[in-house]
Amino acid sequence: MVVLANLMAMLIQNMSAKLGIATGKNLPELCRNRFATPISFTLWIVSEVAAMATDIAEFFGATLALNLLAGIPLLAVTVITGI
């Protein structure tokens, strides 16, 4: 799941870069100009949730890896990963 999320992120970043080179504006600017305010706000919220989901998957992966490799209890490993 983490690999798929990272591949999708790379695809979106690649397309956004091409869009920026072609138009001179970034994706949020073009969405704000093209769509109504409620739709732009919804796109912003969905983007933030997607970014958080990717970060949470990476955090859980690091926590589980430390737990399996070091044998430290999950609560302690969660704190270590958070730090």
C-alpha cells in the first residue's frame, strides 16, 4: 500500500511539474481559477487527507519494523518513532 501511494504521489508530482512548465502556474492556482470556491475547498481537503494517509502508513511501517527488529514493546516504539 505504501509503494502504491508513493507511486501515485510521483505520478501526480510529475503531471503537476509538466503543468507548471507549460502554464507557469501550479496546480492549486489553476484549480482555484477554474473551479468554484466550494469545489476548490473540497479539492484542498481531499489533498490534505491523502497526504496524511501516506504519512500515517509510513509511521506505522516504521513502528512495526522497529518492534519486529528490536523486540521493543509497541507503545515504546511508537514514542520512539514519533520522536
